[in-house]
Amino acid sequence: MDAETILRLRIDRLKGILKSCTLCPRKCGVDRTRGESGFCNLADDVAVSRALPHYGEEPPISGTRGAGTIFLSSCNLKCVYCQNYQISHDASGKRTDAEGLSTIMLALEKEDCHNIEPVTPTPQIPQVMEALFIARQRGLRLPLVYNSGGYENPEVLEILKGMVDIYLPDFKYGTDNDALVLSGVKDYTAHAILSIKEMVRQVGDEILMEDGAAKRGLLIRHLVIPGFISNSLEVLGLIKKHISVSVPLSIMSQYTPMPSVKNHPRLGRRVTRNEYEIVINCALDMGFETIFTQDVDDKALVPDFRKEVPFEWS
């Protein structure tokens, strides 16, 4: 069986999951091909909020020419503090199909982006992978970055072997209690561990660079949340224990209070320099080899998707 046939069979397998959806750990079991809605409130088409070159990702992802970022609508998490809440908490967006999404991918390549980066692809994996297959047949040569919240079904990720070049998962929570309070799921931690282990199995635990940007590999993101520093330390411990200290980490300080949490006793403020430095120093003490950091300041790195250019700092 040739490589093209194998890919077609994998995509058909992914599309088949939509008939009783178990793409993510919520396993809603709805038939999205018949218009039934699960937690993500998505059908079997593609919902795109915005597609553009993005210069604000980590250096290996944005490089010098920007990531070819495709912001997909909705998410399988609904984090109360989500910085992208305008699109992640909403299933609206421009509707298209795999053919249309492949055209978007090719347009980003023409803009000289380093990669194709669908954001929160988890609920739309079959459509994204079908679009990638079509785009590859039409000449796409850029690597695919799988940018997700880390709440994945590892059995579905296994199907993606050979399709994804770079995994960019969050590891949000080190305790299920924090995951339940902040994102409404009680089994985040175990799924994040198993999923990232599967990602490492596919692409390794480092970033391989070419032409000033990542070509293959894995980078784990963690957002430091004010008042939840113990959560961050738990995350670091789990990564060290179950994955590797060789894996690159992006430890982010950019948390900005969203309107829904502005009066929350802990979530209603920015991260302090002291809180952030505690987490960074812990990562260094644990022996993590590659850490991407951010300045701790009052600069808001939150996109506004109501604007033509959502990222004013780009």
C-alpha cells in the first residue's frame, strides 16, 4: 500500500469518527455529519475565524516571516480566563470545507510564512487533515504546526502520525481540581500526559530548525496564572517525571484578565514578577534545558478579533 493510500485511509478513519464524535476526551458521541451538536457546537464543515501571518508566537514558530496561523472557531475547552475567548467560546466564523481550507493554507504559503498553524484544531481534526492532504497534492511544502490546548484523545493523535510536523500543546494544569475550576474538565492532567507522550513518540522531544524556524519537533506551552503558582510547579514536575527535561518549554507571563474574571479575587490581575520568577527558577532547578520566557510588564498581548489586525503589537 503506497503512502498516499495510507493517508487517504487515515483521513477516512478520522472523518468516520464524526459520526459518533470521540475526537476529544469529552467523547460526546453525537453524529456531527447529521447536524448534531456536542460540546464544541460544531458540525462537519470548517469554521474559520481568521487566517494571517502571525509574528507573536515563540521564535521557532514565528521565525522571521511569521507563522501561517489559522484561527479556528470554538474549542473543546472553555477556560474562564481564555485570552482568545471571542472565538474560542463561539462556534461562529466563516464556514468552508476542506477544499476551501486547503486554499487558505496555500495562500499563507504564498505570503512566505514559515508554516501552517491551525489553532485549536482538536474539534476539527478530520477537516484540517483532509485540507492538508489536498494542499499537499496542490504543492504545499510547509510544515504543519498542531497548536492545541493539550486536552486530546491520544488514540486520535496516533492516527496523525506522519501528518503533523510540529506539536505545540499547552500543558495547562498539574492538578485536576484546578482544571475543573478553570476549564470545566476533571481529567485534564492524565490526558495531557498521555497525549504529549504520543506527540513525543511521533516527532521527538526537541525542536529541529531550518531556514530560521522549526521544521519538526515539539514545544510545550504553559501560561502562568496569577494566584495559581502551585499549579505551575505541579505542571513542571509532571513534565519532568513523565516526559522529558529535554523538551523545550515556553513559560508565558502574558496572562491578562478578561471581562468575565475582572472581579475574581485571583484571576482579576496580572501575574507579578515574583510569581513568574518562582516558576522560571523552578524549571531551571529541575534541569529543563530549553526555556522560552516573556517579559513581565503591563503590555497586553491579547488579540481583538473584532479588528482587521487582531494583533496590534505585530
